[in-house]
Amino acid sequence: MIVSWDQQYRQAVIDLWNEEAVKDGYKELTEETFERIFTASPYFDRENTFVLLDQNEVKGFACSCTGDDLPLGEVAGYITCIVLADSFQTDHHYQGMLDVLERRFQQLGKKQGEVLFFNPMLLPWYIPGTPKHEHNNAPGVPIESKMYAFLLQAGYVERAKECAMYLKLDGFAIPEDVRAKEHKAAAEGYTVELFDKEKHNGVNEMLNGFNNLLWQREIGQCTAEGVPVVIAAYKGKVIGFAGPVIRQDNGRGYFAGIGVLPEHEGHGLGSLLFFKLCEAFRSIGTAYMSLYTGSTNPAIRIYEKAGFTTVKQFSVMRREFV
């Protein structure tokens, strides 16, 4: 029997997560983190959240979220997770949980289901081969998981593969050829350094040029509040960014993104921004960085040159309802 969410199931769902979801690399949940990720989220809706019961015992948990203010939110619902007990990981039970999620999407007028990095319910996971270094969110479904195989079979189309990349920062140094690029860019009127409101202008104009609502909100807020952000500027006007430069409590360097306005590409600014960001993180005692990028994104070459390696892959998926 599948029922809508009720708080009475919380501890059993946490126990289920810590037994099964961790097998796909997700971080364990506590009551505090469960509340923060799920029930305290402004996008939580008990009608988007379901529990599979067998003889009154919790055997499955499925959660999704919707919101017209989210990217694609007017037409799409986001699948956050489907977790099943080991003996219940069958196509029949996966399909039952998926059906109730999709039915809810359609009741709300959504035209498609998405497994996508814009999902505001962030699921942290451990980076393989590390002493529990963690990344703050999963950009899709892990490609080695049973969930991935099921969604493909259920008609979800893989739209991209996201490569999760990792680097320990203790030995990081900017190579000489990148320093040479910096000197060349400076001769052309470009600087790459930490944002200084007394020296630089045009942040909002730059952010509007990327048409990325998340960057507009986060990077705009950081520069306004004095949180360090590495920027590229042309004669004082900001035309690119990387950051922000925030060391998280777990030792990770938080990374929101990197971008250079198209009209200023071709000067090596993307590489300079990223290497300067890594340098800034190392200078404040950051232990490691992790990020994800599309497997076909040319920026992956920049990350690899800096020493990053791909440690896990996630799939971005969609099914359009007919």
C-alpha cells in the first residue's frame, strides 16, 4: 500500500535511507538533516511525498517537488528520490512509486517529469575513495544505480551525463603557462582577481547576460554582501566570474559556477578564473574541491588541467507525459 506522507513515518524512512540509499553513495540522514533536506524545504509537499507500506512497515520512500518559480517549473515536476528496501527493489514496486509521483505532477498540470540538477532538494553524497569527503548535491541519478536502469526502462530519456569531479588542494599550484596567459590578458586590458566594489562595476549586467537565475541570485548576493568572488574584468567592468570562495565546514570549497560573457571569450579567461579560484580556496585552508559538469562541456578540459578527476557520473533524465 502506498500512502501520502505523514510525520509518523519519519524515523522508519531515515532508517530505510541509511540502509539502502547509502549503497548508492548518498550521505546518511539524521533527524536534523532529513528535516532540512525534505520536510523543512519550502518546496516540500506531503502530496508529493509517498511511503510504501507492507504489513504497516515502511518499505519504500518517494519524494518529488514542484514550484512555478523553479527553472522549467511551470511545465515540470522534479523527482528527488525513490528508495526501496532490498527485497522490494523490483520493477513492480519502482513503477508503483513512480506512478504516484507522476500522477501528482499531472494533477498539478505538469507536462513532464525531470531528474535534474535544478532540483532544490539537495542530496549530499560521499566522494568515492576519500575519507568521507562529500559533495553537497546530486545533479541527477547515479548511473550505476538500480533507479537509473529502471527509469530508462520506464521511458525516461537520458538528456546528459554529468561528471562529478574532485581535487585535493594541498598540492595545487598555478602552472607557468597559465601565468603567461594572465600576463597576456593583462596586456589586453583584462584582470582576474577578487571582486572589489571600489574597483569593479557591472556585476548585475554581467549576470543578466548569462540568463541563469541561480547565478543571478547567489553571485549577486555574494558580491553585494562582501563574500569573496573571483572575477574577470575589462578595464574595471566585470565580464566573468568564478566562485564564490567559501570554505564549508566539511573542508570543501563551495563552487556555484564559472562563466565569461561570449563577447569576451578567446582570451583564456575561463582557465584563469578557475585556476585563480583554486588558488583562493587553497589560501584559506580548503581541503578539497568537487564539482560537476556535462561530459561534453568543453570546460571539462580546464578542470582536468587543474588536476581534477571524474569520480562518479550522474544522469539527467526526462519523460514527457502523453
